[in-house]
Amino acid sequence: MTVKYTSDHEWIQLEDHEAAVVGITVHAQDALGDVVFVDLPEVGRTYAKGEVAGVVESVKAAADVFMPLDGEVTEVNEDLRNDPSIANKDPIGAGWFFKMLIKDMSQFDELMDEPAYQKFVKETT
């Protein structure tokens, strides 16, 4: 499965041609510390790339979760809503935030791959 990254520290993984899963990166989780609350986006709502789609709160800070691409939210992770600590243990797996249908696949191609994201993190921290 293809995974890409945003400069706002979200990851997005394609499930099939236009469906994807979104969450926060390990770097974001490490920077936030222990996640204690998540506000997930509204299922069925269409968001623009860069629009705030949710919030993640930790014992240290709160951060917005941005929509990585134009698209519609199709599902949210209710397990994460009920137990935000899942994001601490497995931010790239069970700690996913929402699923979406991508409106414009060309935006996906513009995101960073793993090596580019790792370089970005090193240069900005």
C-alpha cells in the first residue's frame, strides 16, 4: 500500500484507487506526548485540502489535524474516539483517524514519500 506524508505530519495510505486512511505520524505523536482526546471529523462531510478536520489533544498540547487532500470523510475510528491512547501505541496502524474518498488524485502525487518526509522532519526539528 502506498503511504504519503504531509508537512503537517499526517500520513495517508491508499486502500484502493480513491479510498484512503489518514492519521498522525509517529513524529507528531512523539512531539505531542500522550494523546488523551481526539475530535474526529464529520462522516459525509467534504473538506478542502488543508482544512482543519479534527483535533488531537495530549497532556502537553493540542494540535489540529488537517485534511491532507480534497475529499469526503467516509468513516471515523470510533475505537480511537473511545480510547485516544491507541494513537500513542500505534499511530500508523490502529490509531488511524479517518477514512476518506479522494476528490483529486493529483494532490496525492504531490505529497511526500517516506524518504522525503524523514528528510523534512530532520530539517525542521
